[in-house]
Amino acid sequence: MSMRGVERVFQVPRQCLATWLQEEAETLPDLETRLAEPAGEDALALEE
């Protein structure tokens, strides 16, 4: 659902929603720490 849809359904201003989302995003760990290293056959082979 879009931010405008959330605004209409829940009567929450888009700016409040954007602020809440930004605050929540700042608490998430970095992407590099969440990604697992590929193991064996899962890794892509590079052709030269």
C-alpha cells in the first residue's frame, strides 16, 4: 500500500508516516551485516 493509501485508510498524515518509517529504518542493521556469505554451489561463477 502506498503512503497516500495509508494516509486515507488510517487518517495518518504522510509526513508522520515518513518520519516513523525513517526512524524505524535507522534502527535496522546495515545490509552488509544481514547478508550471508554464499556457500559453495550457491556462489555465482565469474567467467573471464
